[in-house]
Amino acid sequence: MTRTKSSVITAPGMAHLLVLVLFCFSGFALLLPVSPQWAVHGGADEFGAGLVTAVLMATTVKSTHMGRNESCGIQAYWARQVLR
């Protein structure tokens, strides 16, 4: 039996997924330099601007680690709810 290998890129929905990932990364890239400016405009000092950046980076790191642990459990929960 001969199987033809098809590319993952040609799978249905992959073009939309790639566009979504592109927009997510570009949105984060725009948010990172603007957040401290927003804090200073709101009345924060230099420490407050740095704190905003630190919190943004910490949540980014936490969400990256959450991808393997907690989010898998959340995804499994919602998959069970949908499949009922």
C-alpha cells in the first residue's frame, strides 16, 4: 500500500491559524512598548512604568508555563463538555 504524504500547511483551517498567530504576536509586540507609556500618562512614576512592564512579562511567562499544565486540563474539561 502506498500512502501519499500531504503537508500540514494544506490542512483545512491552517491558513486562518497562521494569520491568527501572526496577529497575536504583532499585537503583543505593539502592547509591550505602549504599556509603560500608558502608565506614565495615567500618573505613574518611573517605578510604576517598570512595574507595568514587569507584570506584563511575568504574565507572559506564566501563560507559557500554563500551556503545558493547567490549560491542558481546561481543554480536556471543555472537550468533555462539548462531547456530551
